[in-house]
Amino acid sequence: MYGITRYQRGYWKVALERNGVTLAKSFPFLVHGSEEAALLHAQAWRDEMVRKHPPMSRRQRAEIPMSTNTTGIPGVQCTLGPDGHPQAWTARTKIGPGQVLRKYFSVKRYGAQAKPMAIAERKKQLQQMEGVVIVHPSEALVRTAPPRTVPLDCPAPLAVREVVRSNNKSGVAGVFFHRSYPTHPGEWMATTYVGNRKYLRKHFSVTEYGEPEAKALAIAERQKQLELAAHLKPRKATKRERSS
């Protein structure tokens, strides 16, 4: 499947390379409700990225200096003589498979004009280049196909704090049963991540409230935490946090 990979940890990942930049996004099954729904969202996002970020034209790429270029001018090379001085300037452009345009300008013949003449020739050669950089065949199909949209009956993605994790036995996101040690009677805990490694937490002892009441209190507390988290302004990460 073009640009989309399934990972065993439970998510689809879209990764596209565009002009030296990677466009990537993960689509967890839990967040989207199911593996199938996550795939639908992943495909829609991939198609959107393909349309928003078309490949560069062949001419644009030809204007990027190669690492072997020593003149600083793409497609223009300088030939040095035995004395280390410029002997000639050459304009060279590959406009297609087996099609290379090349023109040589001798310093002996043209003097100081050899370099600007080679630069001007290179511009003429570039005008003969057409089309875009070759991409995966499937991408061309994506770009020309009708826009893909997520079906209306597909569930909307959950916020991360709403996801019920696989180790959650309460059935309510953010509400967990916890024992400090094997013989501990236990407690129900409500916890909500509010950003920058900060959490809201509150514990309700089974010994103090009883099992059903402690769980009910934790669920109610979780709702309060969500309401509070929605109004909190995330603080800026410290220098130590940014570097960790």
C-alpha cells in the first residue's frame, strides 16, 4: 500500500518523502476505534498530502547544486589548466534518458566572457527540460483520482486522553485500579495528562469508600479533571525538558 505501513504495536503510519522532507503521521487503532477506521483516516491523510505537496519539476531539481559542484553554479563546470587558472567553462544539462546537452567555452577564445557565456547557455538548456521528478507510480494514480474522504459512518478519532488502554480494567479512560503491594486492599485512581509531563491525579481508597463507591468517585473525578484540563493553558517547556 503506497506510503502506508502497518505496525504490530497497533497503528498505521503514513510516510512520504517530498523534496528531501519526510511527511509522516501515525494512526493508532485505539484512537480511531478500529484497525479499519484507522486505515481510512490514514489513506485520506496520505491523499491530502500527495495533493498538497506535488513533486518538484525536473528543472527545479536541476537548479539544485550537486555536492560535486565546485563553482556554486548548478550545471556549470570549470576546467583548470596546469597553472591552476580557468581554462574553460562548460554548461551541461541532462534533459532526458541518454539526452545530454553540453557546450564548451574556452577562456583562450572568449576570455573573461567564457564564464557568463556558460551560465547563459545553461539557462537555455534548462528551458528544454519538461515534466516533474519521477515518483512512485502509485502516487500519480493518487494525484489524478477523485479526492478520498472518510465515510460519514466512520467514527471520529478520540482525543488521546479519551483512549481506553489495553491494561485498563475499568472500561473508563483515565480510571485505574491500583495496588501498592500484593496484600494492599487497593484504590481507584483518576489521572489526566495536561501536557509538558504534568498530570492531574487523585486516589480513592477501597478501605475508606468501599469498592463500588471508590470506583464511582474516581470516574466522577476523571470528568472533573477533563473539564479542568480543557481550560488550562499549556506552559512552555523548560530548557531541560526541551533537551531531554
